[in-house]
Amino acid sequence: MRAGFYACLLLLLLPHPASADLKLCNRTSYVLQTATSTIRNTDSLTRGWTRIIPGDCTTVVKGRLTASSYLVYARSALAHAGPTRAWGGAFPVCVKDGDFVLHQTVTQAYCTAADTFALPFAPVNLKDRSDWTMDFDESPALVSLTAAQLAGVKRLLSDNGYKPGAIDGLPSKATEAALSDFRAKMKFTPQDGNDMLFAALEKQAGTKSAPQGYAVCNDSAEPLLAAIAETGTGKPRSRGWWRIAPKSCARAITTPLSGPVYLLAQKLGGAVVVGGPEKFCTTSIAFEVVGRADCATRGLAESGFATTAGGGLAGFVAHVGAAGLVR
């Protein structure tokens, strides 16, 4: 569940603070999902995920910044093709996929809950100042939020199969033509703004591009539990559970696929939504099991998984609806 490479964090201190807020700005060409953790003495409160489109800023902590520490993390949205991009540091913090709020003591063992996992957050160095704006940058750096907005449109157009030219903050005829075609297909009016454009680009890209690795998206209206199994390298291995909120996704594999991937998805009450003839070992709690034989003699359950992705693919997204896999 590790994310991809880490990009640099640029901290910008406002010269004349107008309010005591922590604000995150996206000066990259990627739609970002961000999470923050507030440390007070021995307690931490972690929230995620806040979506920030390229060229936009969002206040993630309102009011005076009085806690002892603040930590942040960001990753590129699932709609983008290729490896996951991540912006973070070296401080492990427990998170969940989908919207979440986690309260725990700083000294407790990390990520004991079945649907949580650790990601490396970066600290915000307040230096006795109570108002900060943090920019997430990429390399080469985009010169402004406006440039990031245009580069973000270009990247999502590319994720949708267009050829908008170089992913940069400069206008071009190729970008203009691709954007015009997309707006026409979406039947946008001249009054439809950037929020609607980015939402449509991201939604359409999510159906066309597969990020590197393997993800499960819950297209249904209720939470699901998911487990996967692999046979590509070494001994067969099964692991789970990922709890996936409605209309959310979970990344189960973040590296190129080395062979078939099998999926088991069920409702919280245990009713199977996606299953199949491939048998692997499971448990009712968080698990990672090596080998698929003799489940019962090892004190494990045996469950049927469905084949969802074959070898030779760099990435695959399994969409699960109320009636099973969405083809």
C-alpha cells in the first residue's frame, strides 16, 4: 500500500497574516487527495481525504494553530494514469481509504484496525507563526496557481485519451482543440466553470485510464469489504480486508501487476457481492495468508474469489456495484 515517489513540499509564509488558518494549495498538474493530522500532547486527530484541484487552495484547519504539531500528506487522484504520486515526509500516520476521521494516542501501536494503514506524513514547521499556506509543488515547478490549473487540464485531457501537447502551464492550439471537443461532448454551456470541468474530466478519466497497480472502487450505495489474492510471484497470497465507503476507492497494489489478481467483495453483514471459483484462505479480521491449500487445517476459512485482472497489465481498476462487478 505504499505510494509512489515523493515530491517536494514548498512552505510559503504569508507576509501579512489575515487569519489563523492552515491552507493547502495545489500547484501541481494532478488532482490531489490530502490528509492532515493534528497532534495535541499525546493525542492525534487525523482527517482525510480533501480533494484539491490544480490551481486551487483549501483551508484544512480553521482558527488559530495552537496544537503542538501539524502533519500533512497528499497523493494523486485515482483517475490519473501511471504510478501514484505522493507528497509527504517520514512520520507514519494511520489513515483509511474514503472519507475518515481517526482519533488515537500518539504512543499507541499504529494501524491495528483492519481498514487502516500508515502513510508517511510531513510536519508543518510553524516557527511560532499562526498562519500558514502550504504549496504542493512538482518538478519541474509550475510558476503559478494559474499555470497549475492549465497543466492540470492538460493532464486530465491526456488521461482521457486526448493529445493536448506538453503537460505545462502554457496555452497551445492542441490543448484548445482537445478542450473544445471535450466540452462539446459533455454539452457544457459557457457558464459552466472550472469546478464542473475538472469534475467531468476526472470522472471520465476514471473510466478510461488505469493507474499503475490494482484498485477497487465501490460504485454502490453502501460500504463494502474487499480482499484480493495473487499467484503471480512466489507462493499464492491472499489479503484483506479493505473497507471501502460508497463512491470511494481503495488501492490494494501500487506496483505494476505481475500476474492475475482475484477479488472477493462483500457487504458488512457478510453477503458476497463479488466472488468466484478460485479458492483462497481468508479470516473474518485483517489477514495476509501465504498459500491457498489446507485452509481449514490451518484454522482459516476458504472463500471463492473472482478473476478480475490478468498478467501483462500495468494497472487495473475493479468497479463493484450493488449487483457485482461493473463491466
